[in-house]
Amino acid sequence: MSSRPVRVRSERAGPARTGPSRRSRRALLSAVCALAVLLGVGFGVLGGEDAAPAPVPTASTQLPASPAPSSSVPSSAGTTPEATQPPVATQPPVATQPPVATQSPVAAAPGTALAALAQLPVRGRAPQTGYERDQYGEGWVDTDRNGCDTRNDVLARDLTAEQFRPGTRDCVVTSGVLVDPYSGATILFQRGQGTSEAVQIDHVVALSNSWQTGAQGWDAATRVAFANDPLNLLAVDGGLNSQKRDGDAATWLPPDRGYRCAYVARQVAVKAAYGLWTTQAEHDAMATVLGTCPQEPLPTAG
């Protein structure tokens, strides 16, 4: 095995190199080129080149909401009025019934119950304190001095086919037929225990009502005369008389509507004759009844 001689490359030693190396020069050159490019772009923008167009809003791009106009600033004459929402359709108004024509007040002719009613005072009801039936006399009395008590006088006046007890000078009624003014029913009257009550004598203006509308200030004689005055007395159905009790026109009227005008006219006549007043409710009820019969005469006697 032969050995090859090793050649040793000899270099002459020169002076040491100064300054940047080749690789450094290349890096520096690249940096300068890059800087030139950047400066060129910048000068182009500053030199007035068209900027990129603004993006066109699309459906997905939300535009900023314009501020709502202030309601406190009135619009000037030259500005376009703000568009308003169309009025909401409403339901048409429900048709209503026309008002019922009210009747004009009926002129009351002189001598009628309606005219007399207009003259009666209207006041509040006085208390019933102190009222007793005995203050109007003890039972029926003979105020007209004809020998008969008031009950028999009224029975003889209001019954038909009446019969009298013998020996009483046609005073004591024993039987008869009543056409009841309050109901229109026909009632056979027979005096006796358990039968006489079928026909009773009613005070048209109840004694208790008179006490609360002025009779408290009367003397005893006036109260007795009032309780036995034929103008204030009617022979009627016993059951209806018990039903009425001391009611006035505001709380009780005869079931027979055809008799109501005559009934209320008699009440007005009694109150006018004795200076009694009516309550407001009583007055209104009387006016309502008499308004249907303005020519109803005012009774003057029993």
C-alpha cells in the first residue's frame, strides 16, 4: 500500500480585511430595497391616489340608526312634516236607543185633585212617638147626631141591598152587598161574629199617617172628627184593609188600577181639608197617579 503525499495548500498571508462582509452587504441591500418599496407606497398615498372605495352596505351590514327628532322642537313652516302612523281603525259606535221623550207637565185645572195636590206642603215625616188609636176617640162615634155610629153610616152608604136590624130606625146594617172599590170583587156582608170582618171601614188617610204629617198638633176634638169624617172613610175588603195598614200612596195603592185616581184624589181632599202635609215620596206617587187622569175632580164630601 502506497501512500500518497499530502499536499499542503499554502496561502500567502495577506493583510486583514476590513469593513462588512459579503453576507452583511447582501442583508443591508435587502433592507434598503424594502425600505424603498415602503417609502414608495407611502408617497403614493400621500400624493393623492384614490383611496379604496368604501364598502357598500349589504343586507347583513346594519346602518347606524338616525337620531329621532325631538318632539319638543316644533317643525318650521318650510320643513316636511314627519310622517305619522295611519290612524288605527276603530269599531263603529254601538247604536243607542233614542232618548224617550218625556211628557210635559200637565196643567192642572181648578177644582181638580191635581191642582189641590200642588198646594199641599211637602215636608219630612214626623216621628210616630206618642201615637195611640184612642187619641182619635174610642171606637166609632155619632158625630153627625143622626142616632147611628159612623161605621153603620158608611155601611149604609156603600152597600147595596142592605138590610137593617128592626127597631134601630134603619141604623144598624145587618147584611148587604159590597162591590169592593179596591179590588172590584163582590163581597156579601153579613153582620155577626166571624163574618163582619169580611167588610171593614178603611181610613183612606190612615190615622197613623195623619199623626206623622200634622195631627200631633191637633186638639182631641179635631182628631175625633178626622177619624169619623165620611170623606176619609170607605167600606172595603177586610183583607186588603189589613194589607194596607197605615201605608200612604208611596207604599200602597189599590190593586184595581181603575180606582187609583179616585183613591188618590180622596187622599188629597182629606189632607187639604185638614191641613196635613205629604212627604216627598208620597207627593211624587200621588202626582204620578193623577198625571194619568188630570181632570179627576177633587171630592168635597163623603
